[in-house]
Amino acid sequence: MLKQVTADGMLRSINDNFGLLDTVSGRVYFVDGNAGSDTNSGSSWDDAFKTLAVALATSHANIAESSKGWAARNRIYCKGDSFEEDLTKLAQKTDVIGTGSCDHLHGARLIGNHAIDTTMYMGCRFINFHFKAPKTGGDIFTIPTEQSGIAFIGCNFDGGSEVAAGGAIIATAVESLTIRGCEFRGAFSDAVIEIGAGESNSLHIEDNIVQGAEVGIEVSASATCTIRAGYILRNVINTTKECIKDSSGKFYVHGNYCVTGNAKGVAGAGGIVAGAKMMLQNYLSASDVANAIVPANGALS
């Protein structure tokens, strides 16, 4: 049974971190970006696929093939040294897990601009992966409305390409999107995480480290979460402009640590924009203030 891992001094089980069970309920596939071949079966490291696209398509077809797959969750284990693909498709109910190492980094590194199509891919999760834009920059992941349950857990997003990446994750009305325990590094030239217009029920952006040359987390004024609340919690953010800019005022913004190159603005809006009654105990340092609480502590009368 998989036991404990250490993260920032806190012990959490693999199940707590990743929502993974210690038994596999579906098929397991393997991708080796260095030595695999897409003519292989993908059933072992010795017979691994070459590309993640082929593994995702295979897993997606398997889940839909019969009732044996409908309630299953497949896994794809992937290793590779900075291999390049532009993903356009994901896979239903599949965990994509980076393994091994790339240079000094743990896990696999995938270089590309991933603009996902409008086919429905429920519940695809990326775990322990490193994502980087190509030399020409651009957005790393663009996820459309048709998706749900997409997750990035313990991943790294590198914006330091030859031309700085635009954004890391751009998601429009994605149900139950989870971004947890990830690191976003480099001079992203646009909002690092961008939530577009429409229903973003059960949004969870939690426990991430976010660095960028623009806005950190940006939520459209037309984004909503009317059925299930959305949360932006406990992130450490260092950006040139607003660290959190929730123009909708609909999402809970609690316990974030924010450092911005902006001036503090009125009531901290130079660093954190959110609904006045949706914020609690956020800490802000700006060009003209150190370690302020946003919103300011009130009093019960």
C-alpha cells in the first residue's frame, strides 16, 4: 500500500494528495518519450508508446468500449526528457502520471501548446508533470467549456521559454477544475491562470506557487459558480500586477500570500480584487506596503 509523502513539512497520504487508490480499477499504459514506439502495445515499459497523444487516445477508447470501462479509472505512466507534443485531445477518466526524471527535475517534461478540442473528456488528471511552452512561447494549456473534472496536481509550469509563455492554464466554464500543489515559474506575459466566462462550479485553485510578469490568477467578470462554490485558497503569488483579480466577485478568496509590483490601491485592490464579503485573511505586500491583511480586520458590534 502506498503510504506517506512529505510536502512543506506536512505529511499527507497519496490518497489525500492525489485522490488515487492503491489498487487500479482500469487499464494501465506506459509512455517513454525517449525509447518508446507508437507501434507498441503500451502495456509495459519494455513495450511503451512513444507519444502521450497515442496513449490518451488508447485510454479514451478503452473507457468507452464497454460497460467494463464506464466506471473505471485508467492510468498512464510517462517518462521522457523534454519531449515535444501539442496535445489536442485528452482521455476520459484517466490519470496521467509523470515518473522518472528529466535533468534535475522529477517526473516527465512535456513541451508544447495544448489547445484541447471540444470533445468531452471528463475527469482527466495530470499528476507530477512538467509543462513548458515551446521556444516561440504561447499559452501552455487551453481548456474549453465541454470539459469537466480536469485536474493538475503537483505539476510544474515553466514560462521561461525563449519567448516568454503567455499563460499557463486558460479555462472557460470548466466544471470542477482543480489546480492544486503546482508551481508556476517564469515571466508569463499574460495572466498565469485565467478563468473565462460562464459556469465554473467547484473551481479549486489551492496551495500553488505562482510567479508571473502580469496577473497571477484572473477570473472573468462573467464567470459564475451558482450551483457549487469556487475557491482560491492558500496560494503564494508573486506578480508584477494584481496577484488575484476576480472581477466576478463570486469566488471565495481565503488565506493567500501575495507580493505585487503594483501599489496597494484602495483596500488592497492593487494586489487582490475579489468580492468584499468573499475574502478572508489574505496577506499582501506591494510597492508601498508590507504585510497588510486584505480585507482589513473588521470588528463585531
